[in-house]
Amino acid sequence: MAVVSMRQLLESGVHFGHQTRRWNPKMKRFIFTERNGIYIVDLQQSLHFIDTAYDFVKETVAHGGSILFVGTKKQAQEPVAEQAARVGMPYVNHRWLGGMLTNFTTVHKRLQRMKELEEIDFDDVAASGLTKKELLVLRREKDKLARTLGGIRDMAKVPSAVWIVDTNKEHLAVDEARKLGIPVVAILDTNCDPDMVDYAIPGNDDAIRSVTLLTRVIADAAAEGLMQRHSGNKTGAEAEAAAEPLAEWERELLAGAEGTVETPAESAEGTVTEAAAEAAAAATPAAPAEVIEAAEVAEAAPAAAPEAAAEVAPEAAEAETEK
């Protein structure tokens, strides 16, 4: 089943490519036709490649991997940050620092430095023990680090795959990922090189709606992979119970069964209480059976007809007289 429909792709403008004079001949097999000097992408192929990329991302995340979202062009900054944050994945949406993957050891040190600066209270000059000028310099350093590295602050290791919007603009990220053997999932416009990408999605990488739609699809795949990862830690019965909601009576029965479970201390205390009750009952003379029976009948029929209550009363009186 397709994760997106043809109508969604058309409404988002995924089929619009670049001008015919700005194209990469390697993209010829993904082009459907040319109209008004603009290439039109074959959306049938796009649907197939979207499904393939979706399955890859889902399986990667389900097995404990992470996806780095990269999109520094203006149209991609907001969608990349929003969708990556939604599924808890790292992202880069301002400037790609050279060596962010190939020299991750140094980048990780800068992340630690940023976290140290975030612990400083810049509003309390006296408690910091620094001058206002020193605090201003540190604040500017913190803001710069947060702007460039804020999206990867929780990335403890190199990602398992990268999602890239516009491989031409993000060529540094593509080169570093290929050098480390990290799979690249990307939008391929008609001016891109498909040989640089492992999981390509032919489409428009310039329109905001197109970028938002495709980035959301990748984020949805990551979210589904996270759910599979968490459900995989449960046993088969627990996973089946989590997937299939219980009926109301089943929930009440389960809650009642859990409420009857006693700890050893509670069980021992209950045994002592029962023994004391039995001893007290043995010391007290037993009431005649007729009286007990009459009392039980009277208690069990408070809502009965007045005639039934009247019949029970003489029996109780006679039993009391015999006593």
C-alpha cells in the first residue's frame, strides 16, 4: 500500500522539475515529459521509490538506528526541524560544518562545550564570577554553537542514514556520508546526480509544499520504526495485547485480578486476623439456626413486597420465643 497518493504528490507540486537547460542527463529515466520549458517528473516512479525509501527508514530505525535530517536551504529549514523534532531525530537546518560526520570526535567535543555554556546563568553577573564583557563573549559563543549544532545536541554517534533535501546544495554532507558508507536518502530534482544517492526519490526539492510532504513521509517512517522497536522488546502475548485493545469487561476483570494479589506480609496478616476471628466465634455461643435463617431472609428482602416481610416477621418472633 502506498504511503502517499498520486493526488497528494500533484497537489504538493512534486512533479515539477527544473528548466530544460538546467538538467542532469542521468535523470532522463525519471523524467515523464517536458512542458513549457520545464521537465515533468514521472510520479509513478516517485511513488515506487517513496515506498522503497519508507521501508528502508522504518527498518533502520526499528533495529536501533537513527536518521540525520539535513536541509539548509530556506525552503527546507522549517520542515526539517519540525519533522525531525517530532520523531526525536537529529537534524541540521542552518549550516553544514565540514567534518560533521568524518570528524565527529571534534564535533562531539563542541557539543559538550555547548552544554557547559548552557549551564551558565548569564543574568546573574555576581554569581558567575565573570565580568559583563566575558559573559557577553560566552553568550555569543553559546548562541553560535546552538545555531549550528543545536539540532544534533543529543546525537551520541554517527547516524545510520541521512535524509537530504537538495543533494547539490548539501554536497558536503553527501560526500561525507559516502566516505563513511552511510546510506543516503534524498530528493532528486532533474538537476541532481542519482549516482550519489542510495535511496532516491525523484521530485521537486525547491517547493516548500513538496519538501514538507516528502520530509513528513520520512519522519512517519521513522515514527513507525520507533513503535516497532519498542513493541519488539515485549513478549509475543504483550505485543498482541498492546496491538489489540481490551474490552471494558476484560479491563475490569484484569484490574480485579491485580487487586486480589497479596504480598507475603499481607497474606500472613490476613491469616492471623482469620484465626482471631475463628477463636472469638468459638468463645461466643452460637445463635440458633432459626434466628440466623430468619435474619438472613429479612436482610435479603428489604425491597420485597410488604406481604413477604410480614410473613418473615412471625417466624423470627416464634424462633425468639423458642429460645
